[in-house]
Amino acid sequence: MIRIGLISAHPTKPEKRFFGQYTKEFILNKKNPFELLAVTVPYSGCQFGKLRDSRKNRVINKAKAIMEKNGVERVFFSPSLRCVPDAEADKCSAKDVLFPRWAYVCVRLFSKRYGIDLLQSKVCIRHCRMDRISEQFISQLRFDTKNLAVCTNDFGGAQAIREKFLEETGMAVKIADYDAWRDFDVVIDVDGAAVRIGRDLVVDGAVADFELGGYDADLTEITAHVAQFVTFDRNLNFFSDKKKLTL
């Protein structure tokens, strides 16, 4: 089991006698495919934000040293500590890493929930430039629908993929213009990292349902880092904008 670390601000303003004390807590939970080491710095989020940059870096480096001694593979930060330059994570990158893992699961779950018969519905993969991700979705969906298309500007790439699947599986994938996605019942929007089900539901995020012992962290980043250990057909929370969706 891998071990990850979370550097967290103190939940309240520490009392003076505890000033300078770093605390650590190991968290193991059956929901998590990892062991979490949470290190709390001796500053509340508000206090930390008022420190000079040089002091902030010393505080973070000390917490990282504790992580290193305890075999932590990857360090994450609570939101109130993200003003440290090297704590700034690329959320868009994390979202892009996760999207190919949860999009097909989302289509299966929410189509059923909203009464959409995938087999008879018009389904499209919207991707400006066709690549292996497009092929992955086609491969996943080929048994679920009789009406599968790609909406793209890359007609050459789309034709090559179409011929490949026609030869290997006998399935004829349709090719449509990039902006024709509105004509479809279900849309996997690769460029926008979102799934549209019907006319009203847009799912644009999913994270694993981890248990962090009450500590605050960006679950998208953590899920992306441990994605190879996550079973994506269960224990996922889906989101539409910031609204959590229920199945």
C-alpha cells in the first residue's frame, strides 16, 4: 500500500505553549487504497497567510522533512496552504487524468437513472482531435449502443479510426461535424472533460469517496494520483459544476 501525505493548517489558533509543534497522524481506512500521513503545522490558515514567504517555505519544508522520514510518496496540501508556490497543483491536469477513467461509468449509471436506453439512443464522442482516448471510448461503448458517432474536426483521424473498428469489430462508427453534438442524446465531451446525459444533465467531475479523517484536501488531486488503485465502477462521487449528484 502506498503512503501519501497531507500538510494541513491547524484548525484553530494554537495556544502559545504549543507554538512550533508539528503533529502527525496516520490514517488507515478500508475506503482508501493508501495510507495517509497528516502533518499539521503550528499555524491556522489565517496565521499562515500572514507569514512572509521565506517563513512559509521554512514551515512547509519542515513538514516535508517529517513526510520524507516516514516514507511518503506524494505530498498534498490543505486549501489554506496552497499559497505556497510549490503547493500549487494543476487541477486541470488532474481532471484530465481522471476523465477517461470515470466518463464511461458515468454514461452507464446516469443513462439508466434518467431512463435513457443506450442501445437505441444516439451517442457521440466529441473530440476535436482524434487519438487513443477517442478509441478507448469507442471500444467501451461499442456493445452499449447501435448509434455511435464521433463529432470532430479531425476527419482524417476519424476515418482511420472508423476503418479500424469496422475491420476489427464490424461496427460502423458515424462521423459528424464537431458542432453537431447537440443532436445527440448522450455526449462524451473529451475536450470539455464532461458528459451530457439527455438535455439537462451535465456531469463534469468525479472523485473517489475517500476517508481523510476530517482533514481538508483536494480529492480530485488525490484520486488522480492513486487512480491505478481505484475501482471506478463504485465508490465515486459525481458532480455537476459544484453540485454533488446522487444515484
